[in-house]
Amino acid sequence: MLRLGAAGLIEVVSPFDAVTQAQLRAVRPRGLWRARQRCWQFPLEAGITLRQALGNRFVVEAELQRWLAWLEQPLPPLPPHRALVQAAHLDHALPDGRRLFAHQRAGARWLLARRGALLADAMGLGKTVTALAAARALVRQADCRVVVVAPVGLHAHWQREAAALQLRLALHSWAALPTDLPEAGCVLIADEAHFAQNSQARRTAALLRLARHPRLRACWLLTGTPMKNGRPAQLLPLLAAIGHPLARDPFGFEQRYCGGHWRDEGGRRVWQARGATRLEELQRLVRPLLLHRRKQDCLDLPPKLRHLLPVELAPAQALAFDQSFQQCLEQYRQRARLGLVRRDAEALAALTALRQLASRHKLPAARALIAPLLARGEPVVVFTAFVASASALQQALAGDATAALLTGSLAAPERQRQVDRFQRGELPLLVATYGTGGLGFTLHRARHVVLLERPWTPGDAEQAEDRCHRIGMAAALQCHWLQLGVADQLVDSLIASKAERIAVVLNGRRRRLQRQRLAAMVHDLFSAG
């Protein structure tokens, strides 16, 4: 049987037959045998050859038949790059009176020269308008449709920006990606494309299926964090979506750039590809299809200043902290004895407990920092990883100012209303979790951002700060990192280490990277204690 796979590849399912296997190995472009799926996978370009070789003996599913028919009747070629750039009217004022910045005009020209591209500008540089300005040229010159995939919370933002350029969009969320694209041809724009960094996730396969659609004119991915956790394996699905040659051999990519190797776990062989190697080489190879620019390279923004604030506990507080931690540890060990959790994960469980306890015990210090700022009329945004800490801090500061609480329990329209109230000056304080407030919102009115603790990944910490460090800010942004104990020190060191890897791939910075696995770092942490 020939069928269309979930990720847009042709899958050939057949009992073992030497003749058929020989035929499949001779097909070009080459296919790969997938033992887990028990089938061969080929790119769509091999479809016609496969049908000619096997069609009289194999059933070709209807959906694949439709894709192959489109492949045999391709859309007309696009106009030359110069004509597309002229049609974009990048030097003209937008209908709402705004003008594109120089880096946005350059970004739009760069996108129009590529059918697959990854726009990885830092947060706050206006990737949305850049992509829409480029898409408008394809709409004008090739009658394309514009399909946008974005988190639900950003749909209102995309609708506003599209209206400013007089564009019509088909908006979809990452939770409900379409299974098909308009037959007339379309531009696919995927915002917050790091949502598709997990090769095993269904939404990653759904994005790849759209990116390989025969009616696709261009696929542009937007994300400020293409390697959110500093691992090249996270970049691989994005490279596949934009058609980068490196992604044609995922196994070879993981071997060369992810330290891929087989290891024995419980008597079975398991493939591990969580490392980072040859990053300078990877940077040179991805640079033609990946554009990353930093704010300091494009804009004359006020600076972002980070302040590390150590927090010390009084003896009574330290004793309560230790008792709470020992209680959490004993509860975990009891569950491990009952077989409810893994025994070998105790160190990471202990670290998580430490982070949660530290977050709670930093609340008095956070209030002592924030209350004087509010008294002086300084707008403040606070980020934390824990909903309980966010709620407790909002309640603790209720007497000092009216504060908005931004967590996942709020519906998307209510989140935007709270953000708008803060931006208009109706609220002096916004307390948010990273997963909600750190995504897509513009909070440039803030003069201070407080990170109660940092998330595991440097991309999340940077993205939270850059919600405030954006076009339109009036003064320097003061970033306050509260740090309590060795758990915060470990996470902050981990963030710095991952950020170095990301800088090598995105910016080409040559550094001597000193890497240590998280499990080893946690072991050293508790051994030292």
C-alpha cells in the first residue's frame, strides 16, 4: 500500500519481498526504512516514480492520489524576486500610517528570496509585520492565500496587524492545525515555531505535513528561540519544515550535531541524541535559511540591565525551609518505595521541590523590592514559574497597588484585557507565569521586570524579559533576578551554559563550551550539601 503519512511523507507498507526491496532502494529521491513504523518513507517528489514502479501491484490511497495529481499539475512559477519586492511596497507607509523599520524591510526582502525560511529575530523586532509585508507581495503577484498558525492568545495580535496591511488571513492554533491548504496556493506562516521542536509530537508532524503540501508557495517560520533549550535536535524539525538539505537525513544529523549514539538501558538499546557538537559547522550550514538579528544590531533601544539579587533567610525561615524540604523528600521516598515514582529520579525531584520552596520563601524579598517601586509610580512586571507563587504575590501586594494576575486559567480575551489595562496605565503591576505572560504580549510600559526564579531554558527567560524590552519603551529596563540558595545558582548556571550553545549556532560566536549534564550537576549539588 502507498499512503500519505502524518508528516506529509509517502509511506510504502509491504511484506518483505526481495524484488520490491530492490525496487525501493533504486527509487530517487531516496527513501528511508523506518523500523518503528515498519514502512519505507519517501519525499513527495518520489511519488510519481513510486506509482509507476509499484502502482500496478500496490493500492494508492485516495489522499495520496490527490497530492500526486497536484504534483503533476504544479502551480505557475512565481515572479522573480525583484518583482515581488516591488509589489511589497516596503518603502511606503502602511495604511495605518506606520512605516517599516530598516531591519523589517530587509527581513521582508530576505523572506521573499526564499520559499522556506526561519526568521529568528530577537523578540520585539516586529517579526509579525515583517512576514505579513512579505506575504502581501505574494498575494498581489501570485494570488496566494495566507495561512497563519499561532497560539490562540496571539490571534488578536495577528488580526490587528493583518488589518493594518489590509490582508485577509486564515488563522489556526497549534492545538488544531489544518489538514489541508487552499488549492490556489498559499503562504504558510508559523508563529512561535518552537512549538514544533519535538520531533515526536503530533503537532510537529502536522506542521511538516503542511510544509510538504504540493500547493504550498512558501513556508516561513517565526521564532525568537529556534533552539530553546540549546539542543540542535530541537532545530531539526524546523529545518525539515523549511526544506533544508540537512534535514533529509535525520539520523545523520543527530549523529553529527547531537552526539547521537546507542546506549543500553535495562537490556535494550536506546538511541540518545540530546547533545550538542560541531556547532560552528552547523551555524555555517543553516545560515542561508536562518536569519537571526539582535536588538542592539537593529534598534537604538534603551538598554536592558540585569541585577542579581541574593536573598538570605532569617534563621527561623531557614529552619522552616529545611524542614519543608526534608518533608517533601521523605514523601517522595515513600512513594518510591510503593513503586509510584522512579527511584532514580530522586535528585531531579528534590531539585524541583527546592525550586518551589525557594519561590515561596522569596516572596517577602520580592515584596520588599516591588513595594517601593510602586510607591514611586514605576510600572512593574513579575514573572514566576509557579501559579501558587504568582497568586500569593498578587495578594501580598494588594494593599500597595492593584495588580493583574496573568495565568493559564484566564481565557485568551481576558488575558489581553489585563495586558491592555497595564499598557494604558490603569494597573501599575502585572504578575504572570512564564507560560502565559511570557508569550506574545507587548509590555513595553514596564520599567522593571522581576524574575522570581528562572525557567529551565534560556529562551523562556529571555522571552519573558523581552516582553518589556521592545520598540516603544521610554527608558532603560531594569531586570531583577532573585536568587536563593544553590538551586537557583544551578539553574542560572544551566541557563548560561545553554545560552552559549545557542549563541554559537545563531550568531556564530566562537566559544570554548564547557558542558555538563544536568543529572551530574544535580548530583554534585546534593553531594556538596
